[in-house]
Amino acid sequence: MLGAAVAALTIAASASALPTFGVAEDATKYADDGGRVLFDKLRAVGMVEDRITVPWNPDDPTTIQEKAFLDRSLPVARAKGVQVVLSVYPNKAFNGLGNDASAALFVGYLVKLARTYPYVTQFIVGNEPNERYFWQPQFGLDGAEVAGSDYERVLAAAYDSLKSLNPNIDVIGLGLSPDANDQTSTSPVRFLKAVGDAYRASGRTAPLMDQLGFHIYPKTNVDQPTTHYAWPNAGAADLDRIRQAVWDAFNGTAQPTFREAGQSGGVVLTFKLDEIGWQAAIPADHMAGYQNQENVPTISEATQAQIYSDEIRTLSCDPTVADVLFFHLIDEPDLRGLQSGLLRLDGSERPAYSAVRDAIASAANCGSPHLWVHASGVVGANASFESGAQPASQNVFGLNARADEGADASAGIFKVSNGTSRPNAARIGRSLAGGAGPRPVVVAAATLRAGLSTRFEFDGTLNPGWYVYGVRLSSTVNPSRVTTLVSPAFRVG
């Protein structure tokens, strides 16, 4: 059951800490004043966190890149009361982190950063490793996914090394892209499965991460945050899908999963939503300094303001969200990049600036927190069965099944004694899985695509009598999650 809001499982809103609000912004790093003006603008809107990127150059693996900028900016952030999060990843799609020697150099670079800037205690390991642009290879020569297992080894080594240096360092994993095609890059749900499979196979008995980084963007820039992505991708409206994918990947291991409704105490995983952005149109009188041509449809500044304030209110009611970072504070000058800031390039405030300030100020007024419980069956599983008496001459029978996630399904027709018979679904499921139970008269199998109805047809006549349909669905990302559905009895002849 996903997104449950059941009274017996309620969590008091006051028991959940509000997220830390901030931005993902490198302009502070590059500013001549070390980011003083921008940090002041950040604090004035009620934000206290800045995620700054630090590239790693595999051709110069031990030199801290852009060190002069970091040396100038990080002390300013500290003095201004801004927490810095360092997002560390190769400066190009480096085809080599699956190699142990290269991985060790990368992890050594993380440790060097932590030693050099000991007051920085939050590190994001890699960036969108499910995207080919940032991590290669994604797939092996045989088409099998390999990026997830390679990334798991790097994250495990990074966790151990950073925690050995300072147990108070927060290791943030993944920083997942919300959208991929599973051909050149890997969808977030399937990437999490790959990481979990590698983790379990490794026999590791320590966690991998303290927080899960995830990026929220609309599939097209004009989409509202309530618009769902198609499974196995996930957007702003699909965080339950990511929570479930984490549970599928790590439940029962040393890696904590997200807090569920009714759960109290213990170590849990939280979200660091370290990139959230919608691009806004730029008024004609503020176009100075922007370059090139816009490459996506933009939304109005008023719409952006509404989206950002709505997201703050929604995410503030989610006990699993610890950090909400907007990308950017100030626009990029290249229109082919992101003009998603609270500030325009000239430093003037967009409507989103005051809207975000007001939303953060009222974020504690959450009347009903979002509650989540992991699914034990297939999410959204249902079936429609043909009913009513069928003539003995009928030679095609069928049913339709669907689910909100990918599922493997087997279906059958079972003989029963009378019109009130309804065989136990668990026994039907065991039979359809090849175990003990009533034997089907006829069977069929198919793989269900998420959100699409799949037709099962059984060819051939049936002897006169009473029958039921049964269909067993198992999740493709966690085959232990099973749902079996059985129809009412129908008569033939």
C-alpha cells in the first residue's frame, strides 16, 4: 500500500522536522566576493544550504580542481551561516570508475577534500550515475546493466573512507536523474535495483549512504509537479515509487530504508532533493547578459513562483525529505542552460523569490503529513474477467490484467465444483508459479508493461462445468512481491 493515510498509522506532524532549504548553486563559488552578496540573498529568503560542485580530473587525480575558488568561497559560506554540500564527480563521462584503481583514486580525492575542508561534512558521491552523460558504461556488450554495480563499489568505498576520517560526515548517494530510457541510460527504479543487487551480492554488512540524492525536474518544462512520470522513471509526484524501489533494493540489509507510517525509532534513510528546477521566461527588460537561444518551452515567472511555493509546502509535509535544494539561486547566462533561478541574471528578484520566502516561513503549518508504507504485492495490480455463462462451443476465453509497475504474469483457467466456489488465491498463485495446488486446465504467460492492460487468451473448448480464472503477477524489480487475483466462478455449457 503506497501513500497510505490510514488513521491507525498516523504520524504527528509535529514529530517530523522540517526540511533544510537551499540551492544548488556554483555562482557563489565563482563570485569575486566569494559569494557574499548571493549568500546574503540566500539567507534572506530563509535558506541555509548551498550545494557546490567539485570536479575530479582523472588525468590529474590528486589535484583539487578549482581550489582557489573553494578556498575563497567556503569560508564566506561558513561565516554567513550557510551549510555547504560538496557534489563530487568526474569532469567528464569517465569510462573507468568500474576499474578498482580509478575508483580508489576517486575515493582518495573525496578524502582529500574532506581533510582540506574539515568543516564541510556533507558529500554527494557522483552525479546522476544512471545517465550516460556522467557515467560510462551504462550497459555491457551483452546489454546487461553494469553502471549500478560499478557505482555500488565506488559508493561503498567512499562511505567507508569518509566515515573512517570523520564519522559525522553525511555520505549522500546517487543524485539520480529522474528520467532515462533504459537503452543508453538507466531509469531510477532499475538503477536502484542494480545497486541493491550488487550490494546484496557483495555480502556487505555496513550501509552505503546516509541520504539518497534525487533530482526533480518536469519531463517537459511546462508540466506541473503533479504530473506523473511513467514507471520506471519518477518525478515530483512519484517519490513513493523511489521509496518503494529503495525498500525493494535494501530491505533486510544493513542499509536503512525510508521511514514508514507507524515506524518509530531506528536509523532511516532520507531524501536530499538536491536539484529542483523549472525554467521561467525572461522579461524583455531583463535580457541583458543572456546568450544564445532558449531550447525548451518556458513557463511564466508567476507559474514558476506558484510551482516552487507549492513544492515547498508539499515536501515540508513529507517526513522522509530532509533537504530541498532549488537549482538555481541565479540564472545561468547561456539560454541553453537553466534559467530556473529565484534571481534573474542581473540579480533582480523573480516572483519566485518572495513566494519561496513566504512558503518557507509557513512551512511548519502542515496539517497532514504524507505517510508511506511499502507495498508487499504488485503496485496497482488488477484484472478484469469475462463473466456469465459461456456456450460449450466457445473456443476462446480471456482476461485482462494491468499494474502500475512492470510485472511478470501467468494466468490459467481452473475447474471448480460449483458456482459459489472461489479457490484460495494463495493456492492458485502457488500453482501458477509451478508449485503445489490445483492444476489449471489451460495456462498463458506475459510480461506486463506498467500502466497498460495486457490481454490473456486461452484457445480451445472447455468441458461443460464450472471454472474460475486466476492470474498471478510478480514485480519485475522484486519477484517476492506477488499479487494473485481470482475471478468469480463462470459456467460453460
